[in-house]
Amino acid sequence: MLTFDPNGNLASGIHEMDIKTFKEEFGSNVHRSFLISGLEKATMAFRSFKVPFLYVDGSFVSKKRIPSDYDVCYEMPPKDLSKLFLFYPVFRTFRNNRRAQKEIFYGEFFPATFIAAPPKEMYLDFFQHDKDGNSKGVVKLFI
């Protein structure tokens, strides 16, 4: 059973689960299930590059009833990342607040080792803090 802090954020740490468990934990209403359908669509692209898991963050992995989207970061060797961007250019398109990603997958995707600016830290680290700098949890989603 997942626990949440007083702000509704997932308790600090990396919480591992498969897609079935993720859907059970976070697909609590029609809107959340709709967002998960976009995430499942994106997992097909990442699986084709043998990415074993994604890190899911944002209000989606909180107690927020109607999150606007979800945020994902992923780890890939640089040569595979270049191929991903070649075959799926939407994953390298960050303009307009990643609008193209949201239109297709209903969420946002970042390479885990890219730097979030500000605060100038890698996305995986950035994902594990709220806007006030408090620690929060992320889901390591095995796909």
C-alpha cells in the first residue's frame, strides 16, 4: 500500500511497480484512466528500444483527483537516445511546454540525465522534490 505525505505527494523514495499495479493504484477515475492510456501508448515506443522502465512523477502520482497530465523521465544510452529521437521526434520536441507530447501521449517525457533548468539538476533528481524543495516519491514503472 502506497503512503502519501500531508501535501498529498507520494512518500519519498522510488516505488517500483508494473503497469497492472500502476493502473490499480493511480487509475481511480475516468480522467486518470484516460491519461494512463496515453502512457501505455508511449510505452510501446520505449519498449521497442528495450527500455525496461520509466520514472513517473508529477501530480499524477499524488492524491490529486484530476491531474492535468503526468511527467516521465527515462534512461537510455546516448546512441539509443539519438535513435529514439530519429524514430520518434516528438520525444525531443520541448517547445510550447511539450505540447506535441501532451497531444499524443497526454503527458511529458524527459531523458533522466538531461538537466532541468532551473534548478540545474538531472530530471530524475528534480522529479524527487516538490516546488518547495521537499522530498517526494516517484514511481519506477516496469514496462
